[in-house]
Amino acid sequence: MKFSAAKASRKWPCGRLGGKAPMVTAAMVLLVVCGQTDPAVARRSGAWSQAPWGQLFREARPKQRRAAALSIPLPKPRPAEAPGIEDKPIEGKPEEADKPVAEQAPPAPPPASACRLALTEAIAIAASIPAISGPGNCGGEDLVRLEAVVLPDRKQVAVKPAAILRCTMAAAVADWVRSDMAPLAQRLGTSLTDLDNFDSFECRGRNRVSGAKMSEHGRANALDLRALKFANGQSLSLTDRTVPHEQREAVLHSVCARFTTVLGPGSDWYHEDHIHLDLAERRGGYRICQWNVYDSLPAIAPLLPAERPEEAPPRQVAAKPDAAKPAAKPDAAESDAEVEPLPAPKPRSTKKRRRTGAF
């Protein structure tokens, strides 16, 4: 059978690849494309994998992992004679840590100080309060709320309002009332009932001046008093001039002997209506006691001096300076010149000078 190159080019497109010898080109293409055997047979023979298109149609097989070179030994079994494991709490961790927060016990309070142990209910009604930590080192620890001082006869002297103080300051106030003020009231034929508290703890600077040094009130180490009240309805106002001088002076001597700072009238403008007491610690044990116990004002103002009687002898007066010498006449040149008058002197200020307050 004759094979026509024209027919081969129409039937087989790849036959057109040939140039001058289409017959040779068509034969080679048919042998390559159409002359392959069954893929399964070629795969078994290995020719499929060697062909470039065999990489596209071959089946993917999972790669086998190589076994581990080393085997990890397992722990030995527990001997039968070994003791049992007991459930013990972890050291440093209390058993209450596993409990809910609501069931856990509150933290233990710090141990009581020596002052707190000595300030019993037989001396004062002073409940302990938590420590206060405010701005600028304001506050303190070992604080109490002093509500009343208990006298040796079991009577109470109320502190109105209750004062927040350090335990040492509260103990000093209680000792002062029991040892000095209660006997003073007995000498006056009555008994002491109240202390008029003007101020105790307050987080502020001295004299309430912004930026000033911290006041002892800010450390809960000071108490301001205005008066002592008695059972007969009378009171001893510490800054009132109408109160007998002896009574106020007795209070002055007692507080200056017990407290390191005492400020009252005469110290500055800030303590004209109350007495300041504190236990400030200073170098060398220096103490301040500035309280002027002024005398009482006279009940009747003094009268003006009586007029001089006419029959009284004339008063001897001193001669005026240079009275016998005639006054010198000014020169003509000086008399014609204008003389500027001297400026009038300024009146002296009668305003009281401000003194720097201490607390």
C-alpha cells in the first residue's frame, strides 16, 4: 500500500513538522507517540518511570520513616515493698491557700506594742485603729481613738470629739488628766467631766500653710484644747482672761512639764484661742513652752486725772533753748530763694508684727 505524504499530513498533524522529507518525520513521530505500549506494562518494565512524562502520572507513595536508632528506656516498676505516698502540704504554703477567698482567714494583726499593752481600759477608752498612710509621710502606726480618760475612781472624762492620736500621745494625755487635772478640779470643789478637743489628727502642714513643714497633727502626735468642763456646769477656758489667773497658770505649769511643745496666746496668731500640745522629738531634748497667761482686764476703766486747782503753785518748767539769743536774720539771697518744705514723716504702723508659728 502506497503511503502518501500529503494524506499523512492531513491525517496526522505532526506530519507537517517535516521539511523536505515529510515521510521520515511522520514515521519518527508515529513511532514515538503512537508506538508506546500499555502504561501498566511500561510501568512494570521501568520505562515509564524513565520517561519525562512518567513523573506526572505516577502514583504517589508515602515515604517510609526510618526507625529510631536509639530506644528510650522506661522507668523501672515500683517495688512492692516501697512505702505508700502520703499527701503532705507544700512547705511555705498554708493549707488555707486552696480554700476560696471568702473562706480564708484575715491576716493576723501586728503584735501589740508596749504602749498598747499598758493603755488598758482601766486608764482610757482608746480603741486601736489601723495605721494611716497619707501623702507626704502623713499618718502613722500604733494609732488609737481616744474617747475618754478613766479616773482612779472609775469616773470617765470624755474627749469631745474623740481624738485620733498615737498611742504614746494618748497615754500622755491620759496621765496628765488623771494626775494633774482631776486633782485641780477637786481643789475647785467639783470633778472633771469633759475635754474640749479643738483638733487632733489632720493631714496638713504647720498652721495649715501650703508647702510648710509637716505638722505634728499630720503625724497624729498633737492635741489642741480649748477648755476643761466640770460637773458643776462651769468650765475653765484656757485662753479666757476672765478665768482666774491662778487656775490658768496651774494648767500652764502642768502641761509644760509633760509635753515637749506647748503653744498658746503670745506664741503666734494661730494659737490665740486654744492650747497646742504635742510630743515632738528634737535634738538634745529641746522643749518649747510659749504660753502667756495674761492678767484679767480691769472691771472699771481708770478715770482721767482731775483738773489742777487754781490755788496750786505754778509749775516749774525748764527754760527754752536759746531763748535769750535773738534769732539770726537770713541773708537776702537766701530769703529770695524758694525753700522746699520737708516731707511730712510717715505715721508709724500700729499693725502687730506677724510672728512665725511653730505648729
